[in-house]
Amino acid sequence: MPTEIVVLGGAIVVALIVLILVFKAVWRVAEPNEALIISGLGAHTKNELADSLGFKIVTGKGTAVLPGFQNARRLRLDSRATNLQVSCVTQQGIPVQVRGVVIYKVGDDFASIANAARRFLDQQDSMNGAIHELFTGHLRSIIGNLTVEDLILNRERLTSETRSSAADEMSKLGLVVDSLQIQEIDDETGYITNLGKPHAAKIAASARIAEAQRDQEATEAEQVAAANKAAAWRDAQIKQASYQAEIDEAQARSRQAGPLSEASARQEVVVQETRAAELEAQLAEQRLQSQVRKPADAKAYETVTLSQAERDARIAQAEAEARETELRAVAQASQVKQAAAADAESVRVRGEAAAAATRATGLAEAEASQARGLAEAEAAKARGLAEAEAIRARSQALAENQEAVIAQQLAENWPQIVEAGAKAFGNVDHMVVLNGAQGVEEMLAKALTLGGAGLGLARSLLSGGAAGNGAPASVNGAEPKSLSES
């Protein structure tokens, strides 16, 4: 009997131990700062949201978890903190650095716990990163619509707008914000520092004014004390010396106060007069600049510009006239050359005809020559007078434009010059000329060069033009004749 009792007692103890071990292995208790997320076979509660998600949420109590059939994981519900450091640009385009801290946690309601469990159950350490990115984006967006003054003077607005804008995302994540604090706002440009300088200067000025006032009051108090001391000493001295000394002293002070006040007033007048003189000198300088110097510069510029324009116009006109003279001379030379060629051909034909006619009419020519001689003698006298007048006119023209007169004389007497040069071809029966008109010109030029009569006549004309008011030179030793006789 005792043995059976011992065995029964041992079996009960073993059963209790096994029961305790099984209970510890099955039973899970949720801490106050966590929630049990149970999934698996039969994991459901009376909460409709938990049933729709397919897992069981347990907070603040215990529940049985069947090993192998169910799985229990813990989701922390305590507060978390993440630091924010955001580089933003304000509405004014000023870059700022915003540092703050966000204190958040998983919401206490089943919906928040369910959302957080679905997103962070196995990645609870990544909550800080997600919150940092979420609030960084919202801070940049909100600060972009605010000024630096708003950030400094109304931080509550910044925090409230940030929390409001992030509320929907936080709700979807199953998180709630316990606190959002903006700790510090810095800027690289020194805008905030400069923003405070006027106020600091104002405070500093107020402090200096207050200090000066206190110093003035202290000085006045010291002066009053010194005056009282002097008065006491004066009274003692006056009582000791006499009332007359007090009167003399008062009169001396009165005489000194007058000149001092007058000198001070005169000094202020001199300062103001000096300033007025400086302003008048500046005004006079400005008037000189606007009324004299600038108009003179403009007039000088206008004169130089007009002079340059007139000079350019004269140069262009002179070049045009020179070009016109050159073209006219070339045209006249070409015309003379063509006329000379035609006259040379005519002279050659007339020479041949004249040679035949001379043999037939020799007698008649001899009789006519006597009559012509008489007529020419009478005409020579008239031509002499005309020649003298022509020589005087040519001399005057030659003095004014020598080249033009010589060219004109050559052109007028060119047929006689050509005729004289063509006499070299008088006895030629047959002649072949190459190169056409150019060949005739070259041959005629050689004839004029070799033939003394034509060259002599040209020289006579040239020497006659150069002789000025003198008589024309002779040709080949002969007496000079007028251009009409030639």
C-alpha cells in the first residue's frame, strides 16, 4: 500500500512537471509594451479586422499557441525616436539645414497594430529609416512654401503642417507621432545671422544709450555732489572772508560763461558755413561739367567729324576728276590715233594720184604757183597778225595748263605731222603691212621717228608751246610758219 502511494505520488509529480512544461511551451503572454501576432491554424479573435487579416492580435494578456500549428511573434509598441537632418530650399531660394527629432510608436488600436505588423513585423529596425525618409520629404515640400522668417518665428506652424501632411502615410503604416520637434535651423549663406543683426544692433544701441544715460546720471550726481561740496566750502570761505568775495566770484563766472557760449555758437556757425561752401563748390563743379565741358567736347567732336567728312569728300572729288581727265585723255588719244591712221591712208592715196597728176599738169601748176605766191604774200601779213595773237593766247594757256595746250596743238596739227611722215612712202609702189591697223601704226611711228619733216614739225610745236611769249622755233632750219600754213 505505501509503495502504491509513492508511485502514485511520483506519477502525479511527473504529470504536474510535464503539464507545467507543456503550459510554458504553449502559453504566451503579451508585455504591456508589445503585441503578440499569432498566425496559423485557428488564429482568430472576435475582432473582425483581425479575422479579415487572417492572424490574431493579443495585447496585455496571455494566449495559448499550438507549437507546430501556430506561430507567435512580438511587435513592440513602445516609443521610438529618429533624428531628422534635412537640406531644404525656402520660398526665397535660400538653402537651409533643418535638424529635428520625431518620436513615434505603433498605434494602440488593432487597425494600427495590424498595419504595422504587415509592414514591419520582421523589419522593425527599419522603421527609423522609413520615418526619416517620410518626414524628410514632407519637410522639403513644406519649407519650400515658407520663408526663413516663417521658419524662425513660427516653428509651431512648421511642425503642425508636417504632422498633418504625414498623417495619412503614418496611418497606413500603423504609426502615430508622439512628438515632432524642430531643434535647429541653419543656413550656409548667413541669412539668419544677418537677419538678426539689425535687432542685435538695435539692442546694442539701446544698451549703449542706456549706458550713456546711466553714465550721464552718474556724472550729474558726481557733479551735484561736487557742487554741494564746493558750495559748503564756499559758504565756509564766504563766511570767513566776506560777502564781497562771493559777489566777485559770481561776476567772474558770469564773465567766463558769456565768451564760452559765444565761442561755442561761433564754432557751430563755422562748421555749417564750411559745409555750405563745400556744397556750393560741388554744385559749381557739376554746372561746369554739364554746361561747359560736355558741350565743348560735343562741339569738338562735331568739328573733327565735319572736317574729316569734308576732307574725304574733297579727296573723292579730286580722285573722280583725275579719273575723268584720264579717261578723257585716253579717249582723245584713241580718237587722234584713228584719225591719224585714216589721214595716213588718205595721204598715201593722194600722194600716188598727185604724182600722176603732177606729170600731166606741171606747166599749169607753175603758172598757178606764181598767182598763189602773190595771194599768199597778202595772206601772210594777216596770218602774221593772227599768229602773234595766237602765240600770246597759247603762252597764257600754256602758263595755266601746259600739258593740255601741247596736246591740243598736236591734235590740231596731227594731219600735217602724219603727211610729213608719209612722204617717206611716196616712192613705194607696193607695200605689204602685217598686223592690220597696229602694223600701220607701228610703221607710221617709225616713219615719224626717221622722217625729219614730221618730227621737226612736232618738235616745232612743242618748242613753240614751251617758248611762252617768244617766237616759235624753226623746223629743220626753215622759217616758222603758222599752223594754218602748215
